[in-house]
Amino acid sequence: MPFLFLFSLLLSVLSIQAQSPEKVYRSYIRSVKLYRAADQTASPVLYLGQPDQLELHFDDMEGNLKPYYYTLQLCNADWTAAQLPAFDYLKGFLTQRIQNYRVSSGVQTRYMHYQVLLPERNSGPTRGGNYLLKVFLNDDTSQLVFTRRIVVVNKRVSIAAQVLQPFSSNFFLTHQRLSIGVTPQQMPQNAFSPQEIKVVILQNDQWHTARTLTRPTIFRGNYYEYSDEEQTLFAAGQEWRWFDLRSIRLRGDRIQRIVDSDTSSRTDVFVQTDSERSGQLYLYYRDLNGKYLIENLDNPQPHTQGEYGWVHFSLRPAGGRRYSDNDVFVTGEWSGFELSDAYKMDFDDSQGLYTKAVFLKQGFYNYGYLTKRLSGVDKTPSFEYTEGNFWATENEYSVFVYFRPFGARADELIGYTRVRSGFQR
């Protein structure tokens, strides 16, 4: 399940800690990827009434054909289920079968690849809000396979957002803050009250670190401003690490070696050993802000002709000594940002390294290392020791505005925008 950052904030700030809206429930499901059609780096965001679609891809490693279905469930701003019947927010069939599938070819690893464009014709959401995509077997929702988040915008407000350097000397060189202005469009004066609006901020599409703001800093007529530094502060991190696994035949960027067994279908890929970046000189380079791309230089069809391999990560801490009272995790979009045993690194005393092997498909990957305290009150996962935080890091922020009038039974998403923190570019 995606890990939760615990923030000590004012009462006007709520951390989204709903019960793991995104999760893979079957161990044989790999490479789940949901994005706006034709752009693997685009977030799964739809606008009500627009013809845009999302692409869903995933692999079943058991390799045989199965009847997969999907549906959408409306959720509130905190991803709890909305108390509305499905016919109030969906049109057409409530469940749809995934009918586009193909077995892998030209690779040693056998799997069945499934994909679908959604919403399909004459079906889909009819109101703005958060939606949980549920994929399940045999048209039986109790046989859940995995879930993913989708947001649908019914635009009724304009949003102006800016990423700024903090005022506080404690965070001036390590964090970023946002200033957000919300203005209702073509609506009468005082159309909303401050209590009816929630503003949610994401950093690099990571819902587990989302901030929910329920009280504007300034409220004047039809203008709502959210600029309180304590409410909108994010650790800046550093640019994400990367490796290029688009080819198994040739070593890509930051791949140390590839071991392809002659006696089995196993392939081992060793990424170059990493070292701590905390305290080092900041270096800007373009990254994917933690995301990954399923791509292939060996074969023309990356989704069905992509090979799987065990990717070996290694991190050398300062002095080759393990972190006291901390676990270390390797993370990225490909891991769902989970803090589970599948991504927890082991310390090798003989080499002075943290190591972990993860089963991944060919592609281009961003990744990073997190630490989490084992004891104490604050167990918030942090990049501070492994990656460091630098205020000028390029991050992308998403801002969502939700509206819930008195007596309504669900939050409606009425505004959305994205902004980058390119301070010196």
C-alpha cells in the first residue's frame, strides 16, 4: 500500500490518509500504467464533456487469458467512497470488459498484456470528482485485482498558482511553498463560501503527500487566496536518479552490467552503485519527476515485446555504515511509492551497501531512496539523508479545487491546474 507522510499542521490543513486508494491485490499483476492517451508522463485527468481518453496497461504474468472487467467509483476529496448510487455519476454500462489483450512475443518471459481506452463510447462519468478505477475478475467486484485513481474536472473556477522560495530561514534553502488564487468563473458574487471549498495540492503526482487546505488565507468577494507558508510547504528533494533499460542486448545509461542466464529465462540487470547526495552541490538535469516509461529499443512493440528482468539497486551510505534506527527503501512511480518489504533494502555488511532486486519491465525509469525511522514519534519517510533537499529543484505541482455545498452528499472537482518550480530556468 502507498506509504503515508504524517504532517503536523494547523487544523486548517488535513493530510489525505484515506485507506490506500491505489493498490495491486494480485502478485502476478505487473507494470500497471494509467495515463492520458498517447502520453505516458501525463496524469490521469479528464475534463467533463471533452473527448479525451485515458490509456490503461497492465501485464498478467501467469500468461493465460482471463475475463477482466473495470468500473468507476465516485469518491470524495479524501478518497472515501461518495454516498451516491452509481447511476447518479455514471452513464452507460456500469462495468466494462477489457477486450484488448495479447500474449508476449519475442521475449523469454511469458505474460498476457491487457490494455483499454477509457471512458469507452457512450459510457463514463457524468459529474466532476475523484474516481477510483477498479479492475476485477469475472465481472465480480469481490475479485478485485487492482485500483487506480482518476480525476474528472467540471471546470467552474480559474486557478492561479505560483511556486516560491519560503520566507522562513529554517526552510529557505530546502523547501518550496505555493501561492494559490481561486476565482469562480461566470458566477454571482459570493457564489461559494470558504467552508464549501477544499484545495488539494500534489507534488509530482504523489497523493500520499497531498495537502488539503480548508481555510483560505485571504477571502474577498469571489477571490480566495491560499498562501500561508505553513500550509503549502513541501520538501524540495533533488532531481530523480535514473537508469535506461530500454535494451537488454546493449547496456543503457547507468546500467553497470546485464547477466542473461543460458539455463533459465532469468535476466539480472545491475544499476551502477549510488552514493548519498545530501550535502553535495545541486545539479539540475531534466527528469520525469519520479515516473517511468515502458519503451523498447530491441523490439517494435514495447508493451508486448518488452522483457522482464531482476533490476539490482545498490546504495553506499557515508562510510559504508548502515543508517542508525532507519529502514531504507527504493521508490518511484513504478513501485507505487510503497514502503513495503518488496522495496525495503537489505544491508550487506561485507560490502557496506544497501541492496535490493526488483522485477521490472524494459523501459526508462526514475527512482530515489527514502529512509524511515524505526522508533520515535515522527516516522515520516524522508529524502533528507539519501538525496537531500534543495530549494531550486524542478518539481511539478497539481492544484485541485473541490466544492461541496451545504446538504450535498459528495465533493465535486471544479478546478485543476499544474505549475512547475523552474526558479533558474
